Amino acid sequence: MKDVKDKLRQNRLLTLTGTGGAGKSRLSLQAGADLIDDFANGVWFVELAAVSDPEFLTAAIINALGIKEEPKKTPEETLTDHLKDKEILIIPITASI
């Protein structure tokens, strides 16, 4: 747990890999809960298990964060504009817990 939290504080991207049932999702959830005070704009868990087409990834993140889509912007621009000044940890969960 300490290693995961240290890496999350130092890196913009961290991927946990392992066999199914090894506890990756639970480890991610606990690390996020422990680090909530380190991110001014919070820790967000984004459920991606149902997203089978990469085209819908941005929409899934926008919905999870409760961002309103802007009519004259692409979803990617909306998400980028929203996140650009934020201190936020987004934890994608791709399997049921």
C-alpha cells in the first residue's frame, strides 16, 4: 500500500496489473481513500467495466465526474478544459469488486 501511494504522489499515471481476483481494484480503492486529502479537487472512481468501445471512454469519465458537456466543444475538449487546472486523482475501475 505504501509503495502504491508513494507512486501516485510522484506520477501522473500508475497501472496496477495482475491476475483476476488478486485485489487490484480493492487496492486502488483503498489507496484513493487514503490519498483524498492530497488532491485538492478530490479522488474520483470511474467505473469502466461496461465500456467496451474506446469511443465511449471520454463520455464515461465526463458522466462519472458530473461534468456538463459544452455544445460547441467535443467531449475531449470539455474534459480537458475541466481538468486542466485541477488537482485530481481519477481511478478507473475495470472489474466488479
